[in-house]
Amino acid sequence: MRIFWILWKREVASAFQTPMAWVILFFLMLITGFNFYAGVTVLNHGPTEVTVVESFFNTIFFWIPFLLLFPLLTMRTYSEEYRSGTVEPLMTAPVRDTQVVLAKFFGTLFLYVVLWLPTAIYFVIFWLQTRLTAAGATGAYLGAYFLLLLMGMFYLSLGCLCSSLTRHQVTAAVMSFAIVSLFFLTGLLTFLAGNVGSFMRGLTVTLSPIEQMTQFSRGIIDTRAVVWYLVMTALSLFLTLHSFQARRWRK
Amino acid sequence: MISVQGLSKRYGQTQAIRDLSFSVNKGEVVGFLGANGAGKSTTMKILCGYLPADEGEATIAGFDVFTQSLKARSRIGYLPENVPLYPEMRVGEYLAYRAALKGVRANTLAEKVEDALELCGLTHVRRQLIGTLSKGYRQRVGLADALVNEPDILILDEPTIGLDPAQIREMRNLIKGLASRHTILLSSHILSEVEMTCSRVLILNKGHIVATGTPAELRERAGLPLTGSIRLEAMLPDAQAALTGIRRIAGVSSASALGSADGWTTFEIVPSEKDPRSALFEEAVKQGWKLRELSSRESTLEEIFTSVVSGGGSEGEGVTERPSKAKEGDKP
């Protein structure tokens, strides 16, 4: 556990010691800020069916930066260590592979959380200005951010997996963007294959992040989604561990 | 401290090392000598638990490097070739991180980092970003990292490669200073370096050990002076008579005529302890030779190497490969 924290601290520190984290934070705030502004503007034009929270978390201005975040946050985790060779001093220190894999995953997850936290300011500002809540109930905030965390865990673990497969950061980024997008767009499969059974339709709808966000941002927690993301995160971390260990056998 | 038995490793079609066996005792400084691609780095990576061997076993302080990897690794300080480091970290910060990772307790951590910084002459760059350091300083950071937790064994892969002559000298002195406290296995392809720092040498060729012994023993076996040879080129009437004269000079242990062209004859002279160059000059003056070259050069690893590989040398001219000698040498 001690080793895990040492490794985790280095992962987090290295993200903030390089400009990367700050650049991502800047642009994320810029885009989500615009997204929030757009959501409020819609309200000004008359009554709508959705709350500010619902519209904030479920627009294209939200989802596009969201999807771009994963390759950016994870591409260097392993690839950079392979390319620069620092994996050698790392793995010749008395450190277990599992400790490294978990430290890298939780390091990027921490970064991810830090990147989203400032968006809560928007809702505080909304409340200060209007004395109205941006959502129907507190659960709506919690639901939206909880889903964001769950999806983040799964997609970050996929990104780590891709990075552990190659020494080229760009290759890792392309792979993780493709795979994350694939999972993200599962909800659209029903449109592509029109003639599927109701089970498949139900499954794809359940797994569609857009559908999930609609539910979660109203404060409705769908446990099927929770289980799905937790299980898939564990699975992809398990695969990452094995891909990381495979470095010993190739070359 | 280090024991290797029948170690083999293959990368695809290439056999990196083959049936390697050797041991390093406590307190020894052993040099791993070999041309590029001889298998030095591979062996070191296996010893440090970074690569698994295909066959054979290796133990570090009694712990198997594969099955008890963590225990074995915690007893090693490893300086990898080319010293990969995190460029965004500061020197002191990096060493503190590495020390903590290697299990140095928090209450002694600052002190150990301080010691390592001082020992490697890094105190004044402790706040500098590693990415801005020169090659020599990077190498020192790597060495400081290897010894920050005071491991029993240091494994140093090409510690002086890429350094300038002054830095090489510094690094060599540093390693010599460490020899009293650590068991050291270091690799190099520079003979003089190994001779200066190591008490024992293992010569590696194409993945297996072709010779082992102290530098003096190897010199004897190779029939080659580690001190080098002297080259003399002069215009003289009778090469054979001149050769006899040269052999008689004090400080010449053997001499041979390499050939002549346009009236100039070239001799190769192997000196003993005493440098015979001034005596050679006097001889030339006395005999009235017209002298055009009188120079000394160091034996290169390749020469020792070739002679060792070809099964031991003969006096003075064991530089060239001679298959007939090799057969004799192979006989038990």
C-alpha cells in the first residue's frame, strides 16, 4: 500500500509538473463554460422540459470534450515509460506489477476528477445569481457526477490498456479513442441494425451513455449501469496487468 | 553474492546468452567485458529481474531472481545503460522518490538522499530539472539512484559510456570509492577502464564466457601486454640484424618485424615494465637509422579478445588469429 501511494503520487505530480494537465483543464473549462452558457440561454427563451443540469451534461458540447479527454489523459501512462526506458528502473525496484497498474489507473482517475470538479462552480454561480437550483433536486447533481465518475473509470482503464500495448503515444491515443467511442456509441447500434430483437434493443439502450445520463441527471441511479461500469473497469485493469507483464516476454 | 548457473536467453532468432555460469563473491569488483551485443546488458537485466531467462537460474544474495524477485531486487542497485530518468522531476525529488520506492524508511530518507547527493557530487544541482542536466550529470543521478538505499550489490551497465574523458575519470574514482562498501558488477567495452577498477574480469563473447581472471592473469593467458605495444618505423640496411639489436635493449620483452616498404621497415615491440622508447631512440642514433615513427599504443579489447577467443597467444605477436594455436589451446 505504501508503494502504491508513492507511485500514485509520482503519477499525479508528473501530470501537473508538465503543462499537459493545465492545458487540458483550460480548454475543458472553456468548452464546458460555453456549454453552460448555452444551457442557460435556452432557459431565457422560455419554458423547457429539461433542467440546466440535464442539458449541461447531455449536449454535444459536453460529450465531445468528454470523449477526447480519455486518450489525452491515458496515452502517456505506459507508452512514455516504454519509449524513454524508465520502465527499466521502475521495474527493477522492488515493486509489484499490480502496484504499478493500480497506481497509474488511480493517478489518471484522480486527474480526471480534478478536471471535472471546477464545473460544479457553474451551478454555484447559477444559484448565487438566480437563487434557483439548476436541477430538480440535489440527487440530480450527485447522479450526474456519479455517472461521470463511473464512465471515467471504465474509459480510463481502457485508455491505460491501450497505452500498455504500445510504446507510441499517438498509437495509444488513436486506439483508445476508437475503443472508447465504440463503447460510447453502443446506443446507436439499434439505429444501424433496425431489425434486432427487443432484448438487444433493451441492452443497447441500457448501455448507451446518452440514455444513462438522461436518467442519472434526473437523480435516478440505474444499478445495471453501475454494475456494468465497475465490472468492465475491473476486467480492463486485469487485461492491462497482463499486457504490462507481457513486456518481459516480447522484444 | 551473485551466482549464475547455466543461464540462457534468446530473442527470437538471436541467442543473446548461452549457458552462462559465474559467481561474484562479497566485496568483489567484477568487470564484465565484451563487444557490443556480447550479452552483457541481457545478463544484467536478468540479474535485476527485468527480463526472465529461458533456462538456468540466477540468485542474488541467495534469492532467486525470478521466483523471489522482490527480495532479490531490494538488494540490488542497478544503473541501466543510457540511464533513463523522468525529465520533469528535480534531482533531489527524484532520489527521494526512488529511495522511498526501494523501501527506505521515512525517518532516514532525507539523510540517505543527502548522502547519495554528496557522494555523487550532485548537491549543487539538487533543485535542477533532470531534463536540463548534461549527460555526465544524468549518469551521476543514475548512480546516486542505484546506491541511495545502500544495497549490498551494485550492477552498473556501462557506467562511463558517453562521458567525456574528465567525467570518465571522475566516474572511475567514484566507483573505486564504492568498492569498499558494495559488491560491484560492472560492464564495459573499454579495457583500460575495467583494468583500473576491477579485481576480476569476465570476458563475454557471443553470449558465453570465454575467459575469466584478474587482469594480470588474462594478460598472461593472452600473451598480450595490457600496457600496449610500441611501433617503430625506420630506414635501415638489415632488418634482421636490427631486430636482434632491439631485442637486446632493456625494457623490450619481445619484438617482431611487421614488414617493409620503400626501404622503411616497421617493427612492433612489446615493452616490459620499463618504457624502452628512449633506449630505442638511442639505439637508432647509434646505428645511424633514419627514424620516421616511434609511438606507443594501448592494446585494445579486440586484440585481447581475439587472442583469448583463439585460445591464448604466443609471445608478442598473438594479435592475429591463428586457428592452429586455437586447437592446441582447447585441449584440456
